[in-house]
Amino acid sequence: MSGIWWTATDVSVYRYSRIFLARLDGPGESSLADDVAADEDGNVYVTDVKGSKIWKVSPDSEPLPAIKNATFTQRPGTLDNLIVLNGIVYHPNGYLLVIHTTGGDLFKVDPKTGAVSIVKVLGSLKRGDGLELLSPTRLAVAGMPTRLVDSSDDWETARVTGRYVGPAHRVGSSATVKDGDLYVNHIFGFGLGRKKTHVIAKAVLAPL
């Protein structure tokens, strides 16, 4: 077994057996670990959906300085900050893409310097959750609905080019790609219906 497993305040990395378990939150912090990505050097990045920061852990399980930036919280008001940093993915060009769920912002983050910029997206990404790269220029944003986003300038700007609604009364929360096809994991939705388990569905994206 290999992969990354995390809880509200911890992150574990596995390769057939657990490599490490690292505590993320500090004393008295109001934090909630949400999504996770890893870079080519083995560093692990975890979004803090409550604390508006990105934890960083080295391959040796050492907590590194968290990435904090005022740009993450540049939207005023409670409604635009109910769910902040959520989905995260590492781009092969050496930066992170991170979604702000309620605000709909897509951030481009330099993990070495902590510099943050907002990707200028044509189209809404509000209620976006998990992120998955289909290619260096194409990003899937799982959510309500799931959206396809394209960029031709290394994610300085982007445009929403497709959408997938998914099963009724379900919330798309994460995405993955297999053999070029996009699959979305839907968590239970609002307690409606008799089946309240997760649903994984192949996403057929309708062009916009």
C-alpha cells in the first residue's frame, strides 16, 4: 500500500508500511486538515480549512514553516470565508494550485518562497473542493458542480471550459484520473435518499 493519509490534525505517509506520522496543529490552534499534495522531493502539503494556511512536512516527517499569506483571506465577510483553503495539487512546473471553496479563488503558490498570486479565472469556481490535474494545462475542480479549467499561460489566467453535475443530491469532493478519464468521488448529500454512502462516478464533462 502506498499513499498519504491525514486526519484533522495529523498526516501519515505510507509506502507498504507507514513511513511517518506528523502532528500538524500547534497548541491552541483552531485548525482542520483538509486536502493533501506531495512534490517531487517528497515534501507533503496539507491545507488548513479553518486556519487559512498550508502546512508543509519534509520527507523525514519534520514540520516545516507553514505557508501563510494575506492573499488567502483577502475576501471580507463571513459568508466568503466559511470554507477557505481546500483542494490542493502540485504542478510539475514547481508550484501549488489551491482552491478557496466559498470565495471561489484559485491560488498559485510558490512552495519555496511562500509567494501567492490569484489565478484570474474566467468563470466561477465557487464551491470547488478537490483538485486534480488532467495535464499541465488542464485542471479538474470537484464540487457542486465539478468543473474543467484550462490555462495557456502557466496558470496566470484560466477559463472554465466544462462542467459535470453528477448524481442527484451528492456533493463532489475529490477527483482522480485513470487512463485519461476523470472520476469524481461524491460524499453523501444532505441526508436525502436511502443510500448515504459515497459514490464514485466517471465524469462526462459538458463543454461550455
